[in-house]
Amino acid sequence: MKAVALAQYLPIDAPESFLDVELPKPGPTGNDILVAVKAVAVNPVDTKVRAGWGKEPGAVENPPRVLGWDASGVVEAVGPDVTLFKPGDEVWYAGDITRAGCNSEFQAVDERIVGRKPNSLSHAEAAALPLTTITAYEAFFDRLGIDRDGVDAGQSILIIGAGGGVGSIGIQLAKHAGLTVIATASRPETEAWVRELGADHVVNHREDILAQVRALGMQHVDHVAIFNDMRHWATAAELIRPQGGIVAIDDTNLPMPMETMKSKAASLHWEFMFARAMHQTPDMIEQHKLLTWIAGQIDSGNIRTTVSKVLSPINADNMREAHRLVETGRAKGKVVVEGY
């Protein structure tokens, strides 16, 4: 089968950072389904792994490693223990970072972390969503404990880094839950984007966030989601209300003083959407359930795709370009690569 893989962990401007390769077609066993991949999306985790996250720079992979953790496709075959899907079903998923990724014609993936693709979306539109959707959903509803169906309507949430992939779906999920959304964006095009997605207020994260939120008449916010890096930790800790919660998705080497958090009895939560699959937690199937719920919301017109750019076909050249765009840190929404 065709695949885009890396043989060495390199900067994206290196021609060998991605290679077009032929690999054996996997076969499904156990709870796995085999998916014929139609479209994939690129996330910051892809760029970090490709650049050598957890590896020595320039380290070699033999055989080549396939990345990719956002896909939409069609079930080709199923393992003997599969109960949720059959050949011909259209599916979407983020996958498991401990296994081969989706940048290949076929991928074996555990059915418990897969959902049925929204009927109203193309494969490219669907591929933009799984990883970021799972991340935002788990961050808000599993980690912060917000009720997804409106019990907490009227509460406020500050989303730092709202114009990216996770923030783009996070705004929509927060609005569905009835929250007042303060989104951060630093450029006119991303400000327009987050407003289009439903943000009630927009502040510039390259300026004084604390002063801007206070200017809105808010001394504190009920929830904070840090969907970029941890540069804004002190501001988040200052703005969170007593007994409120902050959720973050990026690891950091920056200092994170906790005195303010302790005095408020506020909580810090880490969200890592691969945790369930990586550790084979008993509740892995929750990702299947949430993707199913999101598909219903999309088909009902309540949530929209966040794709902003589609490249075609799926090959090494286009994968390098997609990674380059994501690495600028200026892409709004999601970059998708479609078709073989």
C-alpha cells in the first residue's frame, strides 16, 4: 500500500523529512477495523513527533514510521471481535499515538476509538475534526466537568489560543453548552474566524489579557482553557474564579507558580486525548460515544467543520506543505490532505 512516512526525524524544510513509500497492507485482528483512508488532517502533535519529540534530532527509523492522527475513510475489513462496524461503513477517528498513523492507504485502528462519519460532511471536512474534537470535548466535559447540555449555561470560559484547531471546535462546544465565550486571537483574520464560530468576546493574546477581560466587566471567569502554550499561565491563574478550573493541553518547561491557585482552591487539569488508547483504559469506548454524539450535532447543523485548507493528493510533497503551514502557528482551523 502507498504511505507517507519518515525514515529520519528532520526539520520540515529537509526534502527527506517525508518520503513516499510502499508498505505491507495491515490486517485487522481483535477489536481492530481496517480503514481505507480517504483524507487526513495535520495537528501540532504531528509536527512535534516528526521533528523528533522524545527522540534524538536526526534519529533514524527503520522501517519508516507512518504518522497521522486525524482520518476519515471507509471500513475495508473487521477483526473477529468487532461489533460496532461492518465493511462499507464510513468512519472518522484520531487513532492511537502508540501505533502506526493514518498517513497510509489503509490503517488498522481499534473500533472503540472510532465513530461513524457525519453524513453531511465530505471525507476532507470530516478529517479536520476528530483529534481536536476529542481534545476539546474531554477538556470541557470530562476534565472541567462542564455539562454539555446546558445545565451550566451562563457560566464563562476564556479560551486561550481560540483560532487554532482545538479552539475552533472548542468555541462551538462551549456555545452549545450555553457558556459565554471569551476567545483570544491576535490577527484580524483569526478574530473574524472566532467570531464567526460564535465567540461572544475577543481579546488579543499578544496584549494584556487580564486588562482586556477586566475591561469587559469580568473580575474572574468560571473556566479557562489554555489551547496553545503555557506563556499565559500567570494570567489564567489570576483570572480563574475561586474554586474554578483551568485545563491545558501542552506540556511545558516554563515555571507554573501555584500560590494563586492554592489560595483559590482552584484546580488544574491536563488533557491528552491519546491517554485512553495509550493506557487501554476501561472507558476507551467513550471516544466512540463522543464522536457519535458530535456527528449527530454536525448533521443537525449545530456544529460545523473547521477545515480551512485542503491539499491533494496524499503524498510526501503535500504532507511537507501541510506541516509547514501548521508549524507557522498562524493557520486558522485545520489543514487537510485528501486522496491517493
